[in-house]
Amino acid sequence: MNEQTLLERITFNPQIFGGKPIIRGRRLAVEHILGMLAAGDTIETLLEAYPWLEREDVQACLIYARRLVGHERIEPLLIESPR
């Protein structure tokens, strides 16, 4: 499955979590999945916790996060020192 097809699993609904990205219109935010993975949960643990969740949904979350970070730019803050 290509990245674009996987990303179609990430949806937005202003009525759910204030429009944050969610998985296939369900009440499960992308940030929640990423947080669980960051905390050390495995994909298998997530699939057990959410029986409707599919491995491709988790993969879509990771692709979404990578693309978001890939567009992030940090601008240096220049502070003049007093003379």
C-alpha cells in the first residue's frame, strides 16, 4: 500500500477532538497512537487494545508524523546584546 493510500486513513472531523487528526473517523487521535508508541507500547499491544485498529492505521500515523516533521523549520532567534 503506498503512502498516499495509507494517509487516507487519517481523517479530520471538527466534532471529534476539535478537528485533530483521527483514524478512519473514529474517536482515536493520531497523537494518542504516537504517544502510546513513544511510551513503549508495541503495534501488537495497540491492535489488542483496539480490535478495530489495523496495522496500516498505525503505519499511517507514523507516515503522517514524519511528513509533519519533514515540513518543520526552525528559525534562529537573533537577540542583540546591550552595548
